[in-house]
Amino acid sequence: MFDKLIYIETFGCQMNVNDSERIVTMLADLGYAPTNDPASADMILLNTCSVRGGAEEKVYRRLANLRIYKRDGKKQIIAVGGCVAQQEGEELLRKLPYLDLVIGTHNLHLLQDSIKGESRLSRFVTVMQGCDNFCSYCIVPYVRGREISRRSSDILTEVRQLADEGVREVILLGQNVNSYGLKSDHEPSFAELIRQVADVDGIDRIRFTTSHPKDMSDELIACFGDIPKLSGQIHLPAQSGSDAVLKLMGRGYTRESYLGKVRKLKSIRPDIVITGDIIVGFPGESDADFEQTLSLMEEVRYIDLFSFVYSPRPGTKAAELSDDLPRAVKMARLDRLMELQRRHTMEISLPYVGSLMTVLVEGEGKLPGQISGKADIGRIVNFTGDSSLIGSFVDVRITKAYPNSFLGEL
Ligand code: SAM
Ligand code: SF4
């Protein structure tokens, strides 16, 4: 029985989206239902991200806006979760007297006992926490700690439970999923783990994120050739196309070895689509380095790209490098990169018009009478249909391609 409302704003990566989902599930046991209206909420939670700079200030500003809902004498709880909470801890409570609760990323599991399964169709399953890579720009290993793989037996038990609850798709989640189990003699490789998950009846589609290119093994690439349940989309962040910048970033691969892995993926699954992350304006990135990034994009042809302007994070190795590239130059590079990506997204998407895609229908669409779901390649497809189809896989003919979705008909 729900008798209270929770309003959550989530910033940052899929880890945080996953944490927010876990919090909603945990709080459901305490009688909280989610709401989109902060004014009516009994609890307001900001799930924060500190991967780029200015995060703390943004949280302070947003909290200052949200606290107005507390003014009318209502007994409302205001809470902060995620990486900023993990980093700042009780300091936040001291600085902000109207803040009631701080939930770090490390103590979320204490609430885990009370998790109650919520039947939905696509669910994240965490396979590992933390990261050991220490890419020179990145704060994640400091905030989320060292890499710890979960026991495969626990992961499989969770996947079976989800399948029993009606979940049809799982997204295996970690900062660097393809180094899963490498530190342990008892656990399977990530490729083997995918095969075991694929054996679970009821789960019909598997995705994973994020893979580090240096740990993308031939064994894992082979999975795309012979596991039909494995989605035809992979997120493989390159960060840069220049060897000099990759070296400074401490990524552990070269442009050529990255491209070699992309070529292997495409030869094993010719229809695979690739998404990625790129950082522009890393300290010392020259015009020639940036051109290398654009030419890498031309070779890979990402369907979608998350692009970031480099932001120094205190305590990381890159923060000690001289970052003297004018902001205007960084922004001009970002504009060019995004322009190229928009072209690639449409060039890759348009040929799908007229084709059939198998869509897992997950909910109502944007317009009345429409339903919506995800295709195997991870894109949203909206189409006219009855909501009784929610929860099933259907074949949809694509009629129009947009920058972020497709329109289709049953
Ligand atoms: N573990 C994943 C990986 O290695 O690809 C991604 C983790 S990180 C949360 C997501 C993305 O944020 C990274 O791929 C990177 O492009 C971007 N990022 C991380 N630190 C950054 C920084 N200091 N400045 C700009 N972008 C950053
Ligand atoms: Fe950050 Fe690199 Fe780890 Fe990704 S692999 S979380 S970018 S340190």
C-alpha cells in the first residue's frame, strides 16, 4: 500500500539510474510511490554525479530551488544520494541545514535486504562495482572504489528471479564489465557469464555496459556471433582517436588496436551498431589530435555518441597537466564533433526505413494510441498499437527515422 510519494532527480551515468531504480524499489516497501511533482512529494532525492566539475555547486543550486517545497510547514524529507553524497558525506549535512539525509553509493546495499521486486520488462543487473583503471581524467575509482565482481551464482540467482517476475531483458552493468571475474580463480569470464545468463529461460535479450576496449577479448567478441539473445548494439568508448592523447589518458590501447576490435566485431556481426564516448579538449590535445578523433569517428561510424568537454577533477592525474586550451577552442571542437555525429546518426538510421525490427514493447508511446519499446539495436521505436502488447516482442516495420528514435507500424 502506497501512502507517500517520492520525487527523484537523477544526474549522470547508468550506475546512477540503476541506483535510483534500486532506491525506488527499496522505498516501495516503506510505502513510497514515485511522483513527477516535487511539490506533492513527501521525500525529494537528488541522485548526484561528480564525473565532471561543478557538480557540487549544481547540487547546492538545485537543492536551494527545491527547498521551497518544504516551506509550507510540510514534513518533507530532502535527501542527496550518489557520488557527490559519497564524496562530501556529512559535510553536506553541515553546510545545508534543511537537508535531512545523505546516502552514499557505498551504503546503498545496507538497504538491499528490503528490496522488493517490481515487475518491469527491462532491468539492470549489477555484475561489478568500482573500477581499477584510473584513467588519468576520471574520478570514478576514487569515488566508487576498487573493482569488485559479484559472485556469478548470485548474479544468476538474481537473473532467474527477475525472469520469474516477468522481466524479458537484462542489462549487465559495471564500469568495466569485460574485466569481470579477472581477479578471481573461481568466477567465469564475462563472456562465459553472458552464456550462463543466456541459458536462463524467460530472458530473451541481454545487453551490457560499459566495456573497456582494452579488455574486449576475442572470447567476448565471439559472443556476438553465436548468442542470438545478445543485443546487436555495443557501447565501446574510445575517448580519443589520437595515440598521444590516449597515452596521456592512460587508456591502455592505441587507435589501431581499438579499430582492430571494431573491425572484428563488424566481421562477426555485420549488422552490429556501435555507440561511444569521446572527450574533447583533453590537456595538450592539438588540432591534429582532434582531427584524428574525427577520422576515428569516420572509420567506426557510431550510431550515437556521448561527447564531453574535458573537465579537470581534483585528485586525478590529468588535473596536474596544464590545461591551457582556450574554452572557445574546446567548444568549437565539440560543435564540429557533434555536427559530424548528427550526420552519421542519420546516415546509419535512414537505411532502416522499410525494414522489420523486433521490438520489446515497454510502455505507452509519445502520442495517444502509440506504444513504444526498444529494438534489438537499442533504439526507441514508437508505433500505433494496443497497450495489451506491452511485455511482448513484436515485429515492427520502420517508417521514419529521427535523430533519437524510429517511427514504425505493426
Ligand atoms: N567506465 C566507463 C568507461 O571507461 O568508458 C565510463 C565511465 S564515466 C562515468 C562516463 C564517461 O564520462 C567517460 O566515458 C568519459 O567520456 C566521461 N568523463 C569521465 N571523466 C571525465 C572528465 N574528467 N571530463 C570529461 N568527461 C569525463
Ligand atoms: Fe573512469 Fe576509466 Fe574506470 Fe571508466 S575505465 S570508470 S573512465 S577510470
